[in-house]
Amino acid sequence: MSQPKHALVLHLANSAEPLLIAISDGDAGALSSRLPDLMREGEFETITAANGSTVTVNFAHVFAALVDAVQGIGKQVYGAPERTYGGPVRA
């Protein structure tokens, strides 16, 4: 069974589907505690995704946000690390 990974889940004002951004386990706790302030301020915030890329979020367009554990983060989540499949390891 795979370990839970974390994602920032953003519900945008003009979208029926939430936007998921993979974040590292280390960033999950800090970001969770900052979400109320980010939502209240409604400004831009740059988030570092799990794969090291950065995403800038305009919280003025977000009506709900949370950090959640997501099993098996894959390609449907922005910023997810690339999957590796068994096989020989090359040095």
C-alpha cells in the first residue's frame, strides 16, 4: 500500500472541479496553518509543489482551500513527482 501524499486542494470560484497541487509532506503542516490567513488576505502566494516547481495562487479567486492526504497522487495532480516503475537502476 502506498503512503499518503499531500495535496493543496483549491476550489475556484468559476470551476466545478477542484484544482489539486501536490505538496511535500514537510510543507503540508505549515501550509495548513497558513490557509486561513491566505484566504482572508486574498492575495497572491507562491507555493512549491512536490516536484520542486512553483505555482502562484491568487487566493482572491479561491472560495475554499484545504490540505488533504491523497492516496496515489498521479498525473491528475499538478506538481506531482514523476512516477518511477521497477526495473534496473542505472548509475
